Amino acid sequence: MKRICLLTTLLLAFFMKMTAQHNYAIAAAKVQRYFNRQQADSLYTMFGSAIKSALPADQTRAMLSQLHGQLGDLVQLTPTGGESSYQTWKADFSKGTLTMILSLNASNLLEGFRFVPYQEKSAPAKEADNYNLTTSDDITIHGTLTMPVSDKPVPVVLIIAGSGPTDRDANNNMNLKTNAYKQLAEVLQSNGIACVRYDKRGVAASATGNIKTDVSFEGTVNDAAGYINLLKADKRFSKVIVAGHSEGSLIGILASQRSPADQFISFAGAGDPIDVILERQIGEESMALVPKAKGMLDSLKQGLRVVNTTPELGGLFNPLVLPYMMDWVKYNPQQEIAKLKIPILIIQGNTDTQVSVQDAQHLKQGAPAAQLKIIDQMNHVLKTAGPSKGISDISYRDPSLPLHPQLVKDVIQFIKSN
């Protein structure tokens, strides 16, 4: 289940009622030792009743095995703070870094245990953090405006990042270092076009540490819509172009419905609903799991809560992921893009191993008037790459590599010709 776990680890949380705490250093050391030794039964004895009920012993074993396969050994835990009800650590694994959050009850048993994407607390450089949004739930979304020199209003592109902890530059702490969004902003600036890119809620400078608000699909859509409104009211801009990458494509489509933009660009956007994509991925790993997964996904689509009893699907149907999934699964990208009555450009690389050319074609079916550009030798991070390299390609780790030149040409032409 490696591919599926990679998707859901970005949202993974085991968040229970948090109460009093004692002996956190001892608890953290035990978690580290049991994780590295794969002693799931020993870890299970640390759980309070709430976690034992939500995460039975067999699911604990499956979860520990999956995480260890993805992340390797837990090399170091560095305390980073907390409050009266929980404590946090920077968790350095051999293959990446996460934040570990523990909550202990009066009996020193774990009543809260989760890993979430790690984000440095330091804010971006002050001069770059220059176009922020205050949301209706009083969260500050931190963004960067790049402006060309002009004595008249210019077009502005709003870049919406892809899934997980990907920041405004298209980098994250899960070994993604591309600078793709930053590079695009610089290319736009040199062509007389402004750009705003931002850290989505829960990511980098926009993270609050509150899972209920940080991990919210509808909140993320509303944030993008809020930015569109902010840009449309700014007299420096002649029109607003929304550009969504990967999961950001669907977010941009929905945001453009709520706050109409002037143009829309989809970079490597999924063309099928997330339940169809997950069923396909699950089937590639184990056809025997598809009926169980499909039943739960169908229930989520109907707004019904589900209880997972299949250890292999524990990460995907973790209780804390379910509210996000419930909002996400109800949208069909083909149906939603059909609601946009503005010029649309769909861009897809043919060496993208995460989103297929077929996805782009499905989006095109939903919006027949849209322009569709299939770019040869372009991968998911919008860089030049040969076939079959996937996430192992150097372009995922070398931010100095430039954007694919055809992508740059197509984007500039679309903006200036509409």
C-alpha cells in the first residue's frame, strides 16, 4: 500500500481527547524505541482506552510497519513545545522529518498520538511575506506578491499549491525541493505579469498547529476564494488568473466558482474524483481490498461517517483524515470545471507519473472549450524529465533546474491572448 500511504501520510493524525500530562520525555523515548524495533505490541500497551478503541492492536502493527517502510528509523526527537494538554517534538527519521505530538492522561497513558508534516516556525523573509490574507476564522494566510515594473494595471496570477505540506515555492519537508512556483513567479514578472503565491492553511508560515483548522478542505478552498477577492479589489491588477497545481487544480476550480476569476489554468490536475483515483491505486496494490475501500468511500461521498476494520486501510481511513476526505470526495473535477465560464488552459506533462494525460483529457471533456496542452518530457513538478523516472528524478530535489520551456511559453501566451 506504499502509494496510498504516501498520499495519506500528509494528513495522518491520531487525534484524541487531550487531558493532563506527565513524564513526556519518558513516553517519547519509549515511542522512539518501540518504533525503531517495530515493537507494536509494546506501543499498544502505552495507549489509553480512547486510542485502543480507535486503533486496535492489529491496526497498530500495520500502521507502524507502513510508517517505518516510508520513513525509516526515528533517528532523533527534539522537543519543540506544546501546551498544558500536549507536547510536540521535531521527529527526524532517516528518510524525512515530521512533527510528533503526544498527549498523556493522568495515568501516563497516551490519549493523543499523531505525526503531522513538520514546518519550521520561522516566518519567511519579511520582504517576501508581503501579501497576506486574514480569513473568516481569523487565520493569517501568508503570501508573496511579485510585481513587474509598470505604470498601469497588470495581470496577476494566483498560484495554488499541490497537496500536503507543499509551500509557496513548491518545496516541502518530505524531500521535495523544486522552487517551481517561485520560478514561475519570476518568469511571469519578467513578462510584465504579477504573481501571488502563498502557504496554504496548515503549511509553513500559515500553520497554526490546530488540526481542526489547519487540515480543512473547505477552508483551503475558501482561502483561495478570499485571495481572488483580495486581488480583484486591488487596483494594481487588470485581471486575475487562477493557476492550480495538482490538488490545487480542484481547489482553484472551486474557488473560481465562489469568487469568479478572469482565467483559469490547471497544472497536472486530476480529472477524476478522489474516490475513483484511490480505488484505482488500491486495486493496483490489492484487488481484494477494493470492495471494502469502495464501500467506505461511497459512504463518505454520502456524508456518512465510517469505521474502518481493515488494518491495511488504516492510514487512508484514519478518523482524523475522514472530515477532509468527506469534503474532498464529493467533488468531481469534470463536473466542477464545467461550471466555469471563463477561458481555461489545461496543461499536462506526458512523463508525469502522478497524474496522467488521461486526467487532462477528462478535464477537457468537462470543459470542451478549454485549451489542452500536453507537454512532451514534462513531469509532475513542471520540469523536463524522461519517461519512467517518477519521484526519483533529480528534478524533485534540485531547485536550480528550470521549468520546462514549453510550459512557460504556453502560460504566457494564454494570459496575454485572453
